[in-house]
Amino acid sequence: MRAGILPQAVLEHAVPRLTALAIPTLFLHGRYDMTFPALFVQQAADMIPSASAKILEAAGHMAHIDQPDTWLAAVSQFLD
């Protein structure tokens, strides 16, 4: 990262690209993620008509590890 050879983490035009796909999209995120605030997830879901956001209250950046049962339940509900 310090050498400047890693690609940009933010995709250009991500919202229009995801909107154009027009497929159901789930943003599943931990409330206490210190890397990517949960607010960003909700904002993204609000901008993409086919998207929804699920914020796991007792989880951080590794939400699938912090709350595996809640994570799996959210994914299962989304896929149903």
C-alpha cells in the first residue's frame, strides 16, 4: 500500500453500475465496523433501487465471525 501499487479500493461509478445490474443486492454489515461505517452501507442501499441493508448491531468489521448465526439468518432470508 505504501508503495502505491495496490489498486484503488473504491470502485468508480459503483452506484450506477450496481443499479444497472437491477438484481437484488444485500449489504450486510456490522454496526461497529471501524473501517467502513454502517452509515455508508445504508446510504448505498438507499441509492440503489434493488438493494437493501441489514446492519448487525453486535458486530464489527468481521460481522460473519462476530455474529455468525445472525449473519447466516440474514443471508438465508435474503436468498429466500
